Amino acid sequence: MLTAYKVSIVLLTGLLLLYAFQGYYPEFMSFFSEAFPPLIAGTAVVSSGFPLQKYCMEPKNGSPSYGCFSP
């Protein structure tokens, strides 16, 4: 878990520097501002699959756990 925090701090620092100096490279910022939100959304979708796979789709009794996807 500590590795995830370190990676997050490195990414946060990189984004901070990127946005702090955005006036020096406006063409790249135009591209980055359009490409970054889909990357974040894709990362959220992929990372949400890990807990679903671990807790909801593990066949203990032959079916998914009761709490997941219940109406």
C-alpha cells in the first residue's frame, strides 16, 4: 500500500509542475486538457474492477456474494 502512496505523490507532483508551467507550452496543454479526463475515467473504471473481482465475483458458494449487484 505504501507503493501506491509513493506513486500518487509522484503523479501529483508531476501534474502540479505541468499546470504550474502551462504558459510555456500552450499547444501541449491544449492536447493534454482534452486527453487527460478520458485517461482518468479509464483509470477509474479499471481500478473499480479490482475490488469487484476480489469481493463480488469470487465463487465461494457458486454465486456472487449477496451484497453485490442486488436489486
